[in-house]
Amino acid sequence: MDTRAFYQEELATNLAEQAGLKKRDTRFSVLRGMLTVAVFVLIYFAIVQRLPFLWTLASLLIVVFAWILRFHIKLRSRLEHVDRKLGVIRTELNYLGHDLSALDEGSAFRNEDHPYSTDLDVFGKGSLFQRVNRAKSKGARAKLAEELQYLS
């Protein structure tokens, strides 16, 4: 399997997973909203009608709400993970299509005093840095820039 086909397959798989997770996320949100309204209604009637068993029922619904919230948080975490993964896949597909526009050029690391870094296109548009860098943190990008200058 070639690289493009791999990423396209991953894109399709992750888009399908994302759609399913979004659907479940909507269901959890609606359920949480309904439980919240139900708890407030029960508390209101418990106060107005002076019915102590409604307090028990409201407490039970609060426990159910907390349990559902726990699962919803896990679901949202998974959805965020899939969203980040889709971003990486799209970036790599663009790279394979020779579109480097979304990638950092590393122009901030350009050192005019270095004997070869400007001649060898280590930094800047279409540079080696832009082609190999996938770092997200400043420190990691700086370390890569340092290593590339050392090698050139």
C-alpha cells in the first residue's frame, strides 16, 4: 500500500469514527440537559408540595447525571483525539500533494551568519525544515533547527 492510499484510508476511517462520536456527543448533551431540568423540577415540587420522596428522587437523578457526565467527558476526550488525528492526516495528505502552506517554514531560525544554511535551503519556503518538521512545541522546533544547522 502506498503512503497516499494509507492516509486516505485513515482519513475515511477517522471521519466515520468522528461522525459516530459527534452523534453520541449530541445524545449525551441532550440527556444531560433533560436530567438537569428534571432535577430542578423535582426540587421545585419537593419544596412547594412538601414531598420528601421527591428529594430522594432528585438525589438519585443527580447521581445518574454524574455517572453520565463521566462517560460524556471520556467521549469528548476521544472526539478531541480524533479531531487532532484528522488534522495530522490532512496535513500529511496536503504534504503528499506538494502543498506545504500549512507547515512552518522555520524562517525565525534563519541564521545569515551560518556559512551554509541559506545556500542549502535549510529554512524558509520549501526548505528542509518545512519538509521534516512536525513538532508542535517551540522547544522541539528550536531543537530541530539547531540540529539542522549543525548538520549543514
